[in-house]
Amino acid sequence: MNKEKKFWLFASMLLLIAILAWWSAIPFDTEVFIVRQLNRLAAVLGFLFFFVQFLLSARLKLIEEGFGLDRMLRYHRNVGRLALGFLLLHPALWLIYERQQGILFIWTVFRIIGIVVLVGLMITAAVAALYKKLNLPYELWLNIHKANYILFPLVFVHVFANAFPGTGLFYLWIVLAVLFALLIIHKLRREIQLRKNPFEVVDVKQEAADIWSLYFKGNSFSYQPGQFMHLRLLRDGEVSSPHPFTISSSPTRELVSVTAKELGDFTQTIKNTKVGHKAYIDAPYGVFSFVNSSTEKLAFIAGGIGITPFMSMLRYMYDNQIDRKITLLWGNKSEEELCFSDELAVMEREMDNLQLVRIMSRQKDWPGEKGRVDREKIEKYIPDYAEHQFYVCGPPAMSRATIEALKSMGITKDQIHHELFEL
């Protein structure tokens, strides 16, 4: 059983335990009010899904290694919607119950705490859904999410005020409280470890007009080509927020590197990084690597700066003289956006089974392929595509279009691997 199936088995068991715990707290020896019990069930499920949010966002490698970044983010968003939905349903059903029983609504400290938590979750959900459309800073998005670590303990105050000592539900709250405390301890230990072992920036290299690579030295760590890190830079006494970056270097090389394009507030400052600046690197993460497949024929499809995980893989193959058939289709707007040109030229000459096709979408005088990476170009350069494993990395719209094209060609889900490099 793979790690993903194990996680879903664990999640299913957790959900079953939560329902059984709720059932154990129903007072069958008195009149049972259906709306009131459904209200409590909504609270239990909302609280449970709220807790799972922390498991999905805590960078627990035991969980993340079975999913990859893009799936984790998707599950995180969907579970967040479930948590918010059930927690909104909880007070709504309670108000209906009180109205049915003719009970006058009374403000209490515990109810106020519950409302504060609910409002906080609504703000978090709104920012998560709209921060790109409103062009909000990434740091605002991150800090609002961090506030949930304050809100969640308040939930315990709210639920224990309405707990049923001696029931399964009461013990479920205790178990979740202990697990949450262990999660906080884990995060604090990791932070202390990172602070004790900073990396040092030893080179800042301009790869193209708006693309820069940072090279680090420090305590080495094992990683697969194509994986990513969470990077914080310590510059002029200020520590940046953590940002995910694909590791563009190869595990075969001494220095660790990332390569970034000036797309956002943080990446626009990469060029201001100086040799000697410190970095806190939390790595490795992700499952986007050819080493997880034994297939001899590989198709890499990159869009723009999405070339970075493929550079890591190609460098690894080049250094280890791995002889697999590789076709790399790389889409850009113009040749001014091309990076690693000299290194790729050497690889093209010396790696007999490497075919690199550069495709420009907005350069009319480009002598090579023009347009976008589409089904026609995939079939042209990879005629035996059914025998390949496909790896796709690029802007979200490009990745979605490419994956749809592959599916229309009959490529199975197990043959398609993709990496989301934009949050």
C-alpha cells in the first residue's frame, strides 16, 4: 500500500472515530432533538477538518512524500472549504434549535470565542480565494494563515466548555489537543534546527534578463533531482517569509541552487541578494522526479521558468551518465527568456539520447518551432508517446492545457506527472 492510500485510510478511520465519538455523546435516555444532535455533528466534523488543515500544511514529510506539493495544496483548499462549511452550519443549526424550543439567545464568553474563530476562518478563506485577484502580498496571505495557530486553541476552549466528560467525544477532544500540541512542538524543533544551521549564499548568477540563480553552501542534505525547498533569506538583518522553490542543482554537485524569475514581490528582490547573505533552507519536498520511474523513455514539457526541475534532472543524468531517451519541449515567449543556454548546448552535444525543442510563442523571427506546446508538437517530436512517462511543469494555464492534450491522446493518468510551482 503506497503512502497516499495509507493517508486516506488514516483519514477515513479518523472520520469514523469522530462520528462514533459524536454518537457516544447522544443522551438516548432523554428526549433526543434531531436538530441539536446534527448541530453537534456539524461541530465535530468542522473541528476535525480544521485539524486536518494543520496536518496538510505543517510540511510533515511522512505525509507530503506520498502526495507532492500540488496535490497537498489542492487537498488543503478542499478540506478548508469542508471545515468552513460545517463550522458555519454548526451555529445555524443551533439557532434553529433554540428557535424551535423558544430559548432566548444568550451571549456567553464561550459563544463569543466560537464566533471569533468562525470570523477568523471566514477571513482566511476569503484571502485564500481572492489574494491573487486582488493582487494581495504573499506575506499577507501567509500571516493570515499563521493566525489559525492562535484560533485553533480557542476552539478547544469553546468545545471543552460544552464537553461531555466520560464520553468518546470528550476523549476525542483530548486526543486532538495532544496531537495539536505535538504538531506545534515539531514545528518549533524544526525552526530551531534551521536557525542553528543556516546556509550561506556563495554566488548570485544572472541567467537571463529577469532570471537569477542563487548558490548556497552549508550542511548537505539528500534530495532527488526535481524536488523543491522552502527558502528564507536573511538579508540586512531581515528574514523573509518562506517561499517554495524548485532545486535547480543536482544532488551530484557540491552547491545547492535555486533559479527564480522576477514574477512576484519576493522574486523581484532575488537580484538584490549578496554573496555572504544567509539562508534558511527547509528541504527536500515533492515527488516530481524521474527517479521514481523505471521507464526508459521520458518526455519533459516545460513552460518558461518551469525548466528548473528539468535542469536538476538533466544535470543528474549528465553527471551520472544515465542513458535514457529524453525529449524536452520547452515553451517561451522569446529567446530572451532562455536560460542555461551554454550548459544545455553542452548536454545536447554530449547526451546522444537528448532531444531539446525550443518553442517561441511571440517571436516571429525565431528560426525554430513557433506557437505553443500543443498536441500537434507533442505528436511530431514524440511519435511513440504511448511508451513515455510525461513530466509537465510551467504556468498553471499552460500545465492544464498540456495535461488535457495528453489525456486526449490517450495518455493515462499514471503516465502524467506535473508540478505546481505557483501558489
